[in-house]
Amino acid sequence: MPGPMGGPGKGPGRGAPIEKAKDFKGTTKKLIKDYLSQYKIPLIIVMIFAIGSTIFSIVGPKILGNATTEIFNGLVNKISGNGGIDFNKVGTILLTLLGLYIISAIFSFIQGLVMTRVAQKLTYTMRNNLIKKINTLPMNYFDKKTNGEVLSIITNDIDTLGMNLNQSITQIITAICTLVGIAIMMISISWQMTLISLIVMPIGAFLVKIIVGKSQKYFKMQQDYLGHVNGQVEEIFSGLTIVKAFNGEDKAREEFSKANSQLYKSAWKSQFLSGLMHPIMNFVSNIGYVGVAMAGGYLAIKGTITVGNIQSFIQYNKQFTQPINQIAQVSSMLQAMVAATERIFEFLEQDEEVETNKPGVTTKGLRGNIKFEHVKFGYNPEQIVIKDFNANVHEGQKIAIVGPTGAGKSTMVKLLMRFYDVTDGAILLDGHNIKDFTRGDLRQMFGMVLQDTWLFGGTVKENIKYGKEDATDDEVIQASKAARVHHFIKTLPNGYNSILSEETTGVSAGQKQLLTIARVILADPKILILDEATSSIDTRTEIEIQKAMDNLMQGRTSFIIAHRLSTIKNADLILVMDHGDIVEQGTHEELLAKGGFYEKLYNSQFEECVDE
């Protein structure tokens, strides 16, 4: 079962609660029409070979019964002095049986090979579709979904679909063929014994239904408490330093013990009740077995059935419940598979970012003049964050955006790069509405350094070249020197070829930030956006970076978001935001002279320092 109990992609365990699809029929129809229909011929091959494998396997007990009858009759004849066992005939029967089982195994192997290929091709296609979809989804989709939910679709749901699809189709075919085939073979041997076998089945089904009904609520409780336990463990490990710093070990242990105790009680009851199903079914099956044996003995005495046929019938009787259990298991697998497929389809059917660019409008030759005209925006239509933003930014200017937390500073940057579109008003780039450009062309104009660094699994050189893949080694080194990170890179074991990732240890947050700054320097964009870019860097390094940034921003339009107002004293224009509006604008000296909101904001930093 997908999740903590069974790992990604595993089929549901016996008695475990199955997540049901909201629209089982519609999702199944869409899966068949849009995906499985592409594999008609392979699926027909699977059906033919699955049926063939089942038929050859079903005939086996009947032929084996003939061998038993031949041996029994030979022994009777030997005792009566009328001959003995014809071993040649018995050998021929057994060789025929061996041949049938070998053919059945070959058929089963072929259908399994073909079905596995179909399932893997389908999941391969779906994964590609999901990755393509991710790059076309608007940012507001990811505001509503956690990273874990999106990753679960790409990993757990795809694996659940692939594995269950691979197993369920072949199991449905073989189970139905086996059930029908065994029923025919049993009736051909003795309709009376078949009737006895069928009578006990409703009894077993009734008992299982009662047990399942009682166990389901405990399984539901088990999953709930399991979620509580997992959540507590995750919280404790992620905040282990804080727990130890505040001596919270005993409290954390006590809370975990309570949740673990509740999990134990519910798990014990659910597992015990589900564990009763197998022995109960065995008991009911054995009752039927006794009835069949008694009826078979009676019919053999009357001479209406041979000993070999009794043996064959008992084998069929033992096998008769297997396809029924298999169908029940497959139904659970199908529920899990369709539920996973439904989530995949929901993801693939999300509204994509709409490109509104006009033909012939490109970013070539643009210089970086930006104008905000009565910009209004809200992440939700009911909650407007930016109410009426107006600003005129000229090419090459260094613009600082300041204000208290929640004023809308970072939101303006997101609007500028079209991570979101404005609700009302317009943002103009050299006289063109930014909606007239494709998002890809527009974002090539920008270089961005965020407070949160991002490094992918690769070398230092590859990380720096992320924004300019065709950069030369010399250009990479020059960009690193400008970002004051060249010396650090040379101290790494393999220099620029050292492997880094977001989880790399031994690299400080400030050093990671320097690498991302080098990446932007190398990209050489027209417009720069620095969102708290030096927040993770010590004061001495910040001074060096500031000098490099001043050189980099020369002749480029730059937007700087900063809480430390001392870092933006030399900005050409400072926009002071509060509650989504520009309340003041001007240079550092002009704003201090006004004695307004900016002056209070600026002086508050030093008051905090004095208080400390």
C-alpha cells in the first residue's frame, strides 16, 4: 500500500483500507481510451497467452487423475491375478502432463513479459507527461499543493499504477478462466460433488464479510494513528536541536508514547481480525473437503466414479477458492490503481499558464525601462495584496524596494517576472505590456538571486553555468572572481569539478549564496533582481559582494529587496511599500529629510541594535 506501511507502489495488504476513486468508471474509461488503446496488439497477445496458460494448467489434474486410475486398476488386477500396472501407459500420461505444464509455463512467461513491457511503457509516457506538465503549471497551483503531494503523484501514484496494472490485467484473465475452467471440469467429473463444494462457499463469504466489517474501523484508526506517529517523528527529527536546547526530550517521548500506544491497540485489533480470515476460510474449505471425500467414496463404491477422478476433483476443489480470492485481491488492486490514476489525471488536467504574447513582439533590443501602471494584485481575488502600485523605472537605475514584512515587496518581483499575472493595471517593459512576451523570452531578460539558495546535483562549474550553458571555463572563473567565490572553489578537493548539491555538507549558506551570485553574473542579464541576496552572508563578505554588485549593476536596471536599509543607501530610487502601496519614494537622503515612514523604518534598525 502506498505510504508508510507498505512503501511506494505496493499493492494493498489483506484487510487494509483501500482508497476509492471518486469516478471509477470515468477514470477507467479515460485510462483505456487515452493510454491502453495504444497497446491493443500487445494486450491481445497477453489475453491469448494468459488464457492458453490457464487452460493447459487446468487440464493437468484431470490427466493426473487418469494416471492414478491406471495405477489403481493395475494394482486391483495384480491382486486378482489378471495382470499388473502398465507403466508404459502411466509414463506416457506423466510425460504428457509434464509437456502441458511446460507449455503453460512458457505461455505464462510470454504474457508476463509482454504485460510488463506495456505497463512500463505506459508509466514511462505518464512520467514524461507529468514532467512536461509541471513546467507549464502556474505558480498558484504550487501555492495550494505541498511539495510532498506533487512528488507523491510522480512517484507513489505512478508506481502504484504501473505495478497494479501489470498484475491486475493478467490476474483478472487467469482468475476468470481458472474459475470457469475448474467449474466445467468439476461438473464433468460429478455434478453431485460440485454441488457440495458450492454449498459451503456462501458460508465462508458470510463469515468473511462479518470480519471485514469489524476490522475496517480498526484499520482506519490504525492509519490515522500511524499518521500521528509519523508526524511526531518528523517534527522531532526536524527540530531536534530545538528539542534538546529546551530540554524537551521527556515531553516529546511522552507524547510519542501516547500516540504509539494508540497505534499499538488499533493495529493489534485490526491485524488479529484480518488474520482470522485465512483460518476461517481454511476451516470452511476443509468442511467442503470432508463432504466431497464422503460423497466421492460413496460414488466410487457405486461404481459411478473412478478413484483417479476423485483425486482430480479434490485437487480442483482445493483450487476453486484460489481464483475467487484472486479476484477479491484484484478488486482491491484496481481500486488503488484507479484512485492513483485519478490523481494523475487531475494533475494533468490542471489549467496551464496561458501565453498571451502578440506575434512579432520580442525582447531583442530592449533596454530595461519598466513602468508600473496602477498595478493591482491578490493571490486570492478576495484578498488584494497590491492595491495601487505606480512607479517609473529608467534604464540602468538601481531601485530598492523596502518596507515591513508583508508589505508586498517580493510579490512585485513575482509579478515582474510573470510568475503571476496582475489582477488589474499593467507592467510595461520599454513600452510593451509584459503579457505581450512569452514567459521564456521575458525571463531571459532577468537575473535573480533569492534569499533561499538552490544548487542541483552536479559540479561547481555546472551549477554556475546553469544560466549560460555555452560559457567558457575562463568566463566561469571570471564570474566566480567577481562574486568573490573563486578562492573558496579552489580550496575544494576538485576545484570547479567538485560535486555539489543542495544537501552538500561543508559548504556554508553564505558560500552557497556566493555561487548563486556567480551564476547570475555569468548569465549577464539586462535586469537584475536581488531579493535579500546578502542575508546569509557575513558583514565582511557582504561589503565585498556589494562592491561586486555595484560593478555588475552598472548600466543595468536593478531591483533590490532588503531589510537592512544600510545596504541600499546608494540606490537611485527607493520605493517604500506598506500594505501593498507605495507610501514614499525618493533617494536615501530625500526620504530621511522628509521624516516620514522611511525615516522611522531606517532608525528602527539602530533602536533594535541599542536595545540588544
